[in-house]
Amino acid sequence: MDEIEMMPIPDGTWIMVCPCGQSEVRGRGLKPSWQAFEAKMLPGRRYRVCCKACGRCLEDRLIYGSKGSTRLGPS
């Protein structure tokens, strides 16, 4: 694994994992925001996710969900 990975799980939980070993599980109502990562929306339906432990960042384009959502994981 060379990049930060953000993976949805069918129960509404998300897992974010960085190659440095930092990881976080996040679901609706658990915490007000990601604690170990910084997730930010950018112009043009893009987003940036950065690991607070090592500073590695991933920038990518949003992929629309089945309901047309453009949200970056749980907020």
C-alpha cells in the first residue's frame, strides 16, 4: 500500500488506513470528525485526505454514490 485508503463498510462504518500504520474506524455518530486524519473538500468535486501522524496526503476526485451523494465519508 502506497497511498492512504478510505474504505466503506456496508453497515455505514468507514476505515481509513495510512501506509505509516495509522488507522481509524469511523461511523455515523461516533465522533464529530476524523481524529487521526484531516479530510477536506476541494473545488471541482475533489478532496484531500492527510494523515496527521506522518503528513502523507492523498488527493482524488469524488465518485458519486448510488444516491448521487458527493460526501467524503461520514462527517
